[in-house]
Amino acid sequence: MYQDKNMETASTQNTSQKVKSKVKSFLAWLVLILFLAAGGYVYWKYYFVFGEGVKSGYLNYAVKKGNLFKTYEGKLIQEGFGSGRAGTLTSNEFVFSIESDSIFHILESNSGKFFDLHYKEYHGVLPWRGNTVYIVDKIVNMK
């Protein structure tokens, strides 16, 4: 009788340990999956290039600004026919951030000229990358 109680207690402890082990394993996998999902989301939001292309227009300004992170920003004025009044010429603005200081210095010293700028578009903005989702990474042409 005493031996049966000891076997029953040992069996209960063994089952309890198996349940605890399965719960720990489940939680470890859940944490790993959540970590990978969060990493995938951060990559998609801030590092995945959503689109890229070339915009053309007259450079309005190129500035270095920021409170904590100093970034290079610019604005291109694109001419074209818009949805304004019939027969009128309207302008579109392309506000962008600049990837490198060498590109910034070229743009800064040639403000008012016509540029073809290659850009990359991201889903989100990182404060050290710039204030916009459009990042100019090279100058295609300057007139």
C-alpha cells in the first residue's frame, strides 16, 4: 500500500514535468515566431524598397536640417498639365530626402537647374534616413 502511494506520487510528478516541458517548448516557439514576425515587419516597413524611378524637374532647394539627426532634404518642382483650370500650367512638387553628402553638395551648388533624380521609395520613414519615404540615391542628369 505504501509502495502504491509512492508510485502514484512519482507518476503525478512525471506527468506534471512533461506538461511543464511542453508549455515551455510552446512558449519558446511562440516567442521565436513573434520575434521573426516583428523582424519581418520592420524589414518590410523600413528597409524594403517599395518602388524606384526617376523624377525630373527644377531643383527648388536642398537643405540640411534636423533636431537630433541632421538629414539632407530637397524639393523638385515638376511642370506639367494638372487638374487645375483648363489650359493652365500647374506645378507639382516632389519632396525628397538625399542619401549622401556628395549628392547633397552637387544639388546645393546647382539650385534652380533642371535635374533627373533617381529615387527609392520605402513604406516608412527612419529619422536618420530623412523626413520622407522618397530617398534620392543618384543624379541621372543635370541641365
